[in-house]
Amino acid sequence: MRNLIIAATALLATAAFCSPAFAGDTLGPNDEVIPVVAPGDMIGVACGPLAVAPKDSDVRVVLTVSAKPGEDVPGYGKVLATDQKVAAGGVQVTVPDLPDISDHTYDLKVYVVDANGAQTCDAGHVKVAQQRSKQTGGDHS
């Protein structure tokens, strides 16, 4: 019993000591974590219309510049991701490597067109960084 009281006291002391460090890091139910990617990175998208789309559907992923007031915008508003692979309810696309694509946040939208019509889904946001992100499995010494 004494060990249980000591362990509980230590746990409470640790929680009290560490709680200020995590106070501002709590995500709310409507908060979005925006992944950071680089030109040439492969990203995956899954959404409802892809899950029910026939195999011969035309799938397109469009990146739309999501600039905040005062931010620079590149010379375009939307980019079609052309390097893609559709499989099993999702699509993998390569982040285009275009001039001025870096240092901007983009809305991702997926368009699925088949014989029954067109469906779209909002696939969230990505932030494109200047340099290719480090991938595991690279050069090791």
C-alpha cells in the first residue's frame, strides 16, 4: 500500500510539473494538423468518393493556393497533380515541383468522375516546404 501511495504521489507531482509545458499544445475537435511536404514527395489521400468509385473513374487531385491576407501568392491559383496512382479507396499523388510552389499552404480537393456523374471531397491542407523532407531508408553510414 505504501508503494502505491508513493507511486501515485510521484505521478501527480510529475503531471503538475509538466502540465504548463503542454498547456498550449492541446488540439480541439475542429483543429487541423497540416502536414509539411516538399516538391517531389508522394502524399496519400483517402475520402468517401474514392471508396465507392468504380475502377475506371477519372480521378483528379487539385492543389489550390490557400494564402492568408498579406501572404505572397505564386503566379497561379490552382495546380493539377498529374503524377498519381489510384488504388483501394485512395489516391497517391506526387507534390508538383514548380517554380514558387514552396512556402505556401494548399487546399487539396479530389474530383472523381464516372458514368454516374461527378463527386468531390475536401482532403484538407498541406504546407509545401522549400526542401525535400527527410525520408527513412536513405543513405546510412
